[in-house]
Amino acid sequence: MSTNRIFLDRFIFLILFGVLVVGFVFKVFYDKHLALDGVHYFRIILEHSDFVDIAWSRRFAEYLTEWPLVLGLHIGVHDLHILKILFGFGLFVPYVVCFLVCFFSISKNESSLLLIPLVGFLAVNLLSDYDLVAEHHTMTLITVPIAVLMAKEGRLETWAKVALIVLLLAYTRMYETAMLGGALFFVIAAYRSVSSLNVREKRYYLFICFLALAVVIIGIYYVWNPRAPTNRSSFLDALMVNKRNYEALSIYAFLFCIFAGLMFGRINHWFEKFWLVSAIMPIIFYGLIRITTDYQTTAYYSFSTRSLTVVTIPCLVLSTVALAKIRPVCNKSILTMFTVGFLFFNMTNLMDLKRWQEVRNGFVSILKSNSGFINIDDTHLRNNHHRWSWNNTLLSIVWSYPCVETIILNSTEHSIGPVDVRKELALTKYLEYGNEYLSIDSRARACEQ
């Protein structure tokens, strides 16, 4: 492969990563990282100046994403706008780790592997952007560099060996479905340990086997003993919901066609042409769906895509191994088609951001035109499908900064939420409250006139 072609592949990789970065920045700017569990995690960290500690099996995902916010609190940052940015920056850290490790570990003869982190982003992270704090985002992003490092032919450089150990250690406590990746990593490491003629390499991959086995054991234990009894049933229900998620179906069909073209194109160029033409179909299908119907990716559709990790994680690992072993050439036709699809699905996803912006603007409008407690059922947001049922109270408090005059209560048909503001106020250290709330909580400070 020519030097110019290698440069082009890496340049396009960086451009597409830049597109990803821009999209993420827009989402943080419009507070989409506070959607669903986001505002709940944000409140817990601010009130305790510590990590969330939602589940032992996901602790390392919390460390990786929450340290900027925790650090900011410990050095004395109190401005809620800055704290929200730190929270968003922390959620982006795994993306940086994933792309840097992949970029510097993939050699010039393995350029097709540069697609893997972008594929993982499309298949999981883009689809689940209504719950950016969810640990399965981090798990997917860490799966990719582990797979790339383990699938590479030949011996790893020293830095890569250290990186693989650190990443696998973190992977042991990321998310329950990491056990699927762990099982495949165990098989790969066992094969490399047995087949290696070097004693040090054998011992190294034997240690990697141990780490991968730990991932599997921890995953199985917490699947069998979930942190909440409803987790298992809701996860299974989410799998069924994805049948109605046209965005997910289109992206997966597109990625399958790209991979098929990449793998089978080396056999006959007509195979490549067939799969490249096929890759256009999901794009056209989803485009027509968006133009001719009122279809929208709702908050629940987005949240339900976490269940797709049971398919995505094994596929990412196996695809990485296949590409590393066969080393197909990612020619201009395939790279162009992938770039078109990547940009298209990112564009439609960013267009959907206006739905969340409508929710945010709706909240702000209600907060400015009312005072006291107001039920979400009594507002125009009652039947909005781009918000969640239990976090409205916390969102209204955070979006009232610096002075809380109005609190929007969750629907009477659903739970009160993590905080019952009729008995205890939230974030009193960071916000001031109107006079009508001061009797509820002695910690509350009155708004400055």
C-alpha cells in the first residue's frame, strides 16, 4: 500500500472522529448528557463529591468517566455550568482512549482495522445517546482497543502490552454483557499462549487469560444477581423493542453490507460491487422513513439499544479478528461508501437533537412562567416521548440555576423519583431556592433579590 494511501486512510479516520467529536459537543451543549440517568448521576456526584457507586460490577466505568467532575468538585468548582461541562468531558474520555489506542497500534498494513472503532460508535454509542452516562457506552468503547491489541499479528510493543493489561483490568468491572467479550478474549489469549514459542509470550497471554476469565465470572454473577430485580426483565423487553427501531435496523444492515464487501470483495470485484450497492439500500430506506413518515427515535427506543450489546460485542471482537487475520484492502469504493453512511447516520442523529432541545426549551419556558410546584401532567410536555418519566423534578432544579422558583414534579402515575422534594431539596449547596421552599429543608438558601 502506498504512503499516500496510508495517509489518506488515517486522514479520513481523523475526519470521521472529528465529526463524532462535534456531535458530542453539541449534545453536551444542549445538556443531552443529563437525559435519563444523567441528571441523577450528576446530582449524586455533586451532593457527595464522590463517584456514583451504582453497582460494584460497573465501578471502573464510573472511575473512567466521572473523575473530571469529581476532581473539579475537590478543587472547589461550584458553578453549575462548568460542572456540567466537566461531566460531559468525563463521558467523552473513553472515546479518546479508544481512538488513541487504535490509531497508534494499527500498522500501515492493517488500515481496515481503523473502521472498527467507528463501527462500534455507530452500532452502540450513537444509538444510545439518550443515556450517555450508561456504562454500556464505556464498555463498548473499551472492547474495541482490547480486540485490536489481541488480534494483531506478531508480538506487541511494550506500551501495547501494558495498555492491554490496564484495559482488561478496567474491563472486569464495566458492564454485565462484557462477559461476552471476555469469553472471546479468553479464547484468543489461550490460543496465543499455546501457539507462541516464546516463554515470556506464553506467560503474558496466560495472565491475559486470567483477566479475561475474571471478566466472565463477574459478568455471569451479576447477570444472575442483578443490582435491581427488574433489570433482567427490562433488558429482555428492550431486545424486543429494537424490532421497531428503524434507525438501529438500518445501521446494522449498512454495517453488515460494508463488512461483507470488505471481506468478499477480495474474492471477486463483482461481490464487492454487489455489497456496496446493497449498502446504499439501508440509507435510502431510513431516509424515506424519515421523509415520508412521522417516525422519531424516542427516549425509550434509544435506551433500549443497550440490549444490542449482546450482539454487538461478539460481532466487534470477531470482526476485528477476521480483519486482522485476512487483512483485506479497504479500497476507495468501500471507504467512500462507509464515509457516506457514517455522515448520513450522524446527520440524522443530530437532526433528532432538536427533539431534546424542544424538551429543554419547554422546561425552561415552564420554569420562567410559573412558581411553586407544578405537575408535569399539567404542562404541554405531558405526552412528550423524548423525556423520561422519573427525572423531571431533577431536570427542573438543575435548569433553574442559580435560583429555583419553580419545581416540576413527576407524573402522579409514576414514582416520585430519586428525590422527594416535598420532604428534602436537592443540590442546596449549589442552588438557591425561593421563599416557599425554605421551610422544607433547613439547608436551603434564599434566592438573592
